[in-house]
Amino acid sequence: MRQLFIIIFIAFSLSVPAHAVAGEDLQIIKDKPITGRMYERALQFFTEKVPEAFMKQLTQSQKYIDVITEIFSDKDIPLDLAYLPLIESGFSPMSVGRGDAVGLWQLVKGTARRYGLRVDRYVDERKDPVKSTYAAANYLKDLYQMFGAWDVALAAYNAGDGKVKRWLRKYNEVRLPGIVNSYLAKFMAASDVAQDPQSYGLASSEKMTNDADEFDYTELITDKPMSLSTIASMYNTTVRIIRELNPALLTNTTPPYEYVIRLPKP
């Protein structure tokens, strides 16, 4: 009977989506004494110290959050993690961080290329909100499969999987340095506030949606260099709008190879 129970339990575990058990993994961040205190301080910081700046970033998130949650749902990634760009980039595709980390998800070149993003003299797809989200989702899923818990996967996303593996070998358990624990606590606080801002005395999600710019577009395939001004004239738009929809473009010309350009819907 015991053997049968174990087999049934394993089969059930394999059939449960990763996001279904993510809450327990992430709840640990708030339950641990060290990160719990950091979490409370982060909540206070976001909602009392810098509420205007936080709301600005949260409003910016509305431009991309539907795309991100759709991709994360398809990839079976916890939807809590959809708000990770709040602390990575402030939901700015143009953000550049330490070590040449770029975009919403602050990917370095090596990781970006490993997950299929093009980074060359014409485009940097780390700045593409859709393509970079697919890359980040696949990376996070690989980290989860590597470490078996979402809080540890998130730590590896921040510090690097190599460092987390070394910490595991050294201590036979996950002992994270203060800077990584602070990152986890800030993420958890930002995600909790983002998903229910009114409970923390901030604006409603409906107001944020109304204030946010739309990320709605149609697509054009180009296969040779074309100036964005020419495309703007052809499709009754502006270079500024084309660049906003295509932040991965590094010049005012399309690449010399086949590439999909986003244009505003007519």
C-alpha cells in the first residue's frame, strides 16, 4: 500500500503545473525571518517612501503585462513572476543595467543568445518585449528544473546558476548572501503590491490600464534595408511610433535580412 501511495503521489506531482505549487515556494521568502523582515521593509519603501515612482512603473507594466502573462501561462511559469521586470528594469525595454544587462528582463548577451535572441549591429532583441519574454520564460523554466524550487530559481536568475550551485555544494543547502535575499524580498513585495495595489493604498488597476500606452500592432516583414522614415510614409505613421513598437532596432533602418517590423494598427 505504501509503495502504491508513493507511485500515485509521484504521478500526481508530475501532472500538477509548476505554477500550481509556486505559491509555497515563493511564500518561503516572506516566512523566513531574514527575508521576511526585508519583505516588510520593501513593502513600506514601495508604498510609503516612493509610491509615485512605483505607480509610474506599475502603470508602465500595463503595456506589457497581458503579453507576459499569456507567455508565462503557455510556458507554465508562475504568474507572480510576470512582475519581475518591476525590480529588474522598471518595465522599460530600453533599460541597461550592470554587466551590460539589457531590456525588461535584464539579460546579458550570452544568456540572450543561448535562448535564441539576436544581438548584432542592427538589432538587440533583449529590448524586444515579446521575444525577450519568451527567452526569460525559457530561462526561468530551465532554472526551476535545475533547482526544483521557484525561490532558488529566482535567486539563480539574479546571481547566476553557477554561483547557486557552488553555494549548494559548499553548504549542502541554499545559503544566500544578503544582496540576493534582498532581491528576493523586493521582488515578492513588488509582485504583491502590483497584483493588488488598492489593498496597499495605491491606484486601482483600472486607472493604471486607462493611463497606460497601448502595445497593439500589426506586422510587416522586410528582407532588405529600408529607412524607417520611408516605412512611416508608406503606412501613415511616424518614425517615433515605429521605434516605440520596435525598441530592438538599433538604427533608423531595417536589417539587411528578413525581419518582422511592428506597425500601429490602422
